[in-house]
Amino acid sequence: MGKKLTASVVGGGTGGKLSINALRNSEFFELVAVTDMRQDVCQSLEKEFSGVKAFTNYKEMFKACPTDVVCVSTWAPSHESVTMDALELLPLKGILVEKPLGHTAKSGCNILNAIKAKKLPMAVPHGLLVKKVPVEIINRVGNKEIGELRLVEIQCNKWDIINAGIHWLNFFVSLTNNEPIDYVMAICETSTRTFRDGMQVETTGVTYAQTKSGIRVVMNTGDDVKISREGKDTLFRLVGTGGIIEFWGWENSYYILNSEFPKGKMFTPDEFSISGHQRHLENMVDMINSGNINYKVAQSSLIALELCEGAYMSSKHCCKVAFPVDDFKVPVRSDWELGMSYSGKGGGRDGRKL
């Protein structure tokens, strides 16, 4: 093994701690500095991680401790400004940006394009993409073990589109090999005025999206979603032309029914020995060492962010949102009242003649 890559982390919250621990546990990195705006957090980090310098201003950290790698683990609306400053001020060899990439798809696109322009290896640490069960499932779907994928159903209790759905939708995008999305539609209600992780979110929501080839995803989210498998809080059901696969979010088992297993079979593979963040960071090391830079995970993350933004836009304006979301123009609200008798006035078209 060559010289370790020096690393710093901006943000000492949940995502930042995951990166800090991953960097400390990896043989390929030397964590030298962290930033958090809260002085008490800085003091706690310096006490917990000996030899690591803590700053309350990330620009001061960049100046005092320039590193090979930086992990941007702050609040999503700040990702763009922190990333742009890191690209300008640091001699970077790689960069990790937490999900969601940005607070909007446009911001996420700006971040990804700027990193691509620098030709820098990048990590976006979506946990499902480096966990044994979903990795095996992605491979089985890619090998056509359930035929052609047609539908992904997701049920998620006590969570919402932006805070958990972005991970679930990212997994859907990865199952389709990042196939372009045609459109997304969603309906959400907000009767309980729920907020979660600092975000105003739906009480109940249904998100429906379709790829260009017609692969569909239907996602139920909200405070009280009935899961159609007793004892589970999350359910994924993948339906193909030749079988189904079911799994339960972060659990370490999955079920497959296909021609090879006509009575169905449960699999419980051994989990990877290192954390998801560490696997993402070490995958980035491979890109740094080989020069073979792959932005597929980052691109899937951006598509998932666009799906979340489009879903909330669809619900707000009661319309189908076509992709790319950034180019979508909200239509004038229709006065077409569904389920009412047609008056014969106001235009329209006869569905019997389509």
C-alpha cells in the first residue's frame, strides 16, 4: 500500500460522523481535520478523535489543512457552496458529497458538472448500493433472473419522500441501470403538518414514476403506511416477466420466486465486513489509483433527487411532471372536474374515439 490519502470532513452531524468513522477505520486514509459550526461539537470531536484538528469555519480548515480528499456532509442547501469552495481551494484527488446532492435537482446538477469538469473521482454514499442484499438483488435483476423488470413497489412506514424515499428511488434507478425517467406523478396530503429531519413532509403520499421504456415504480410513504408483510416497516417488491423478488429495506434477507425457485426461496447472505461509507470511500480510492473514473452512482443520485423534486411539484400543482424537471413548465390549473357529468361545453375530447 502506498502513502495514505489525507482527508477532511465538513460537518459533524450524522452524515459527517459516518464519514469520520469510515476514514478512521480505513487503511487508505488519514483523517486530519473536521469542521462544524458548533463549538461544542468541535470540542467533542477533538476529544473523541485524537490528533484530528477541529474548526468552526471550513474555509479556515481548507487553508490550514489542505487535504487530498474532502467529505461534504453538511445541510443539503449548503452542499453547492461548500463543494465549489473545496474544488477551488483544495488540491483534491477525490470528493464525497452526501445525499441528497443538493436541495434541488439544479443545484445537484451544478455540483456534479463542476466535479466532472475537474475530472475528480466522486463518492455519493447511498447505503443500499453497497449493502450485500441489495447488491445481490441488482445483480440478479441484471442477469434477468426474474425476466424483464416491469414494476418496483415500495412501502415505507414513518418516513417520507425526501428523507427516505430518495434512497429507495435511487435503488429503483440503479435497478434500471440509470434509464432516463419519462415522468413522475404524486399525490400527498399534509393533514398532520409533519416535519422530519428539519423538512416539512407529507402525512401520506403516493409517488408513481415511469422510465422511458415503461418500467414503473410505485412508492407509498407517510406517517401511517400499512405494510403488506406483517412485522415489516419497509417493503420492496420487484415484479418481472419471470418472477418476483421481495426484501425489506435494511434487513439482511430477501425472497425470490422464479423458474429456478418455483416454490420460492429465502436468502440471507453474510454482510460486507466494512460500513457502507467506507466501501464508497474505498471505491473512490480505486478510481484515484486506476484513473478509471465512474460517475454512475452520482448520476443515479441526481436522478433520484430529481424524482423527489418532481414528486412534490406534481402534488403541489396537480399535474404530471415530465423530465428533465428543471425544464418543466407548470401548466395552468385545469377546471376539468373529475367524475362529473360532461356538460358538452368547454372543449374536451371523446375518450371513446381515441
